[in-house]
Amino acid sequence: MKEKSTNVKALLPVLFGFFIMGFCDVVGISVGFVKKDFQLSETVANFLPSMVFLWFLLLAVPAAIFMNRVGRKKTVLVSMLVTIVGMLIPFVEYNMVTCFVAFALLGIGNTILQVSLNPLLTNVVKGNVLASSLTAGQVLKAVSSFCGPFIAAFAASVLGNWQYLFPIFAVLTLLSTLWLMSARIHEDGAEPEVSSWGGTFGLLKDRTIFLLFLGIVFVVGVDVGTNMVAPKLLIERCGFTEIESAVGPSTYFAFRTIGAFIGTFLLARVSCRKYFQVNIMVAIAGLLALFFVGGQYAILALVALVGFTCSSIFSLVFSMAIQARPEKANGISGLMVTGIFGGAVVPPLMGYLTDLLGSQAGSLLVILGCLCYLLYCSFGIKVKA
């Protein structure tokens, strides 16, 4: 049947959705601007990422249930509509409340998008093309994450105000919405019944699944935390402005992308457990060095090292959980997606310790704690390969 072949015309607008998915990572560079604009403490400013990532805990399962009722394409379109509204609010009226609301809506839209976009991709590509298309989507998401800080810097330096970031994101999301609306995508009628809240979180009674769920929480915490602390270290130790500090998170995302690409090939040849262990030990060494260096190139090199070595850890922990209970793969996948809320938990802890110690060493301590837990996962949790 025609519906079973690759729908080339629909593939491009679906893939562009992965670029929109990467917008949530701009919260890392945005924290510095918001803190400066409203004279916030580190503790309060670091609640901004919480507004984005909290929704993965609260909405991942309900979004899957909603998708089961209305369909994948409509769910993706709803996610983009929420994102557009969120990006327009602070541009119309910019204050601390509207800024936090904007990032909350960005998080809500991103949660719904991450739940629905990957399944939608299966409706437009089939067979061997699916794996390559999923990889292409993740590359586009990484490119978006890499470009976000530069878009913020462009808005601040060329357009005169970093807040122009919001309408730029709104326009890009609108274009994505219109493009996807024009695509003809065939969806099968009934979907299998989705897991309930109770069924999904009941999996945490399994000790191995619980420990690996925490692994997802902490690896996302490392990701968001490093994204946030990179520009702050450049500001604190090198005297960079908020605009100049955008090179920090962009360096992190660039090397995270390179690491994931290289990891795709290496993991086919070496033991996943050994790869996990070596990379996490190198990441810890790199983070420990960040406590002591002061030069911009040393900071950027170590941030790049952490990004490179941690790039495949999410996938490794995820796959360990699936291997532990393969008969519960769907429920475990939903549970691990909710673990992305680690991006809401770790930043406030970083802000609190930074205010307490008076330097970004407090943030680094929290990230180090997350990495140490992941080190335990790599050595202490054994699952069948």
C-alpha cells in the first residue's frame, strides 16, 4: 500500500519539528539575562530551568494518553501552538512573571512535542529509513541547541535586546506549524492502550528500574547544569559579558553532538558497560579540573570534554533499563521520559549552593554529585546484555 512507503513530502516538516524541540535548551543562556534584568539571586534565577523541565514529570504520561485520543499529528500541532503562545507573551509584556510563564509554556510544549514527534515519524518513514531519520532528527535537535545561544547573542548585540529571541522562536515555530499542517500524513486508526500513571510509576517498585530512573534524572541534571554553568564560569572568572558568554553553552552542545555521533560507531564495537565507565570517569576528572582553572580556553576545553563524554550516557542508561525488563519496554520508555524532570530539580540546588558559597563552585559541586551517582550506575547496576 502507498501508506506503507516513505512519505518524502511529509518527512521534511516532521524532521523540522526536531529543530523546534531544541529550543528548550536556550534556557541555559537565558538564565544570565533574566538574572541581570531583574537583579535576581542565583537561587531564584535557577528556578527558570525548573519552569521548563518540571513538565516532563507532570505531563509526559497525560500527553501520551491525549495523543492516543486525538492522533499524533494533532498532538504535535498542539505542542507547537503552546510554544508559539509562550514565546509571544514576554515580547508583549516583559517582566519576571511573564518570563517565567513563557518558559513554563516552552516546557509544556516541549514535553508534548517529545512525546508525540518520534511516533509521528514512524507514520512517514518505514523500515531501515526510520533509524537514519531518527538519527537525523536528533542531529537537528542538537544543531538547534547549538544555535540557540548564538540567536540570543545576535538578538542582544545586533537587534539591541535579547528579548527578540522570543519572536524569532515564535516565527520559526509558526513556520514549522504551517509546514506540518500542509503535509498529508496517514495515521492508523486505533492505538494500543497507553499506560496509566499508576501503571507507569508502579515500575519503580523494581529496584533496578528505580536506580536507573534516578540515573536519567541525574544525567539530565548534568546536561542542563553544565549548559547553565558554562556561561556563568566565563562571566565569573574571565569577565565575559552575557553576550560573550554564549560561547560556553554552544561549545558544550557542539561537543555533545560530536560525542554522540562518534559514540554511535564506537558502541557497535566496544562493551557498552566499559564505554559507560570510561566516559563517566573522564567526565568526573574534567569536572574536578573545572574547580581550579581560570582561563577561558581551559574552561571551554573542559566544558567540551564533559559534553563529549556525557553525550551517550542518557542512551546507555535508557538501554540498560529496557534490557532489565524487556517485557515492559513501552512502560519503561514512558517512565524514563518523565525522568527528564531532573532538569527541574538540579538547577535550584545549584543556585542555592552558589549563593551559599558565593561562587560557581557550588554549582560544580551539584553536577559532581550527579556524575558520582552515574559512576555508581556504571559499576554497581548489572543487567543482561
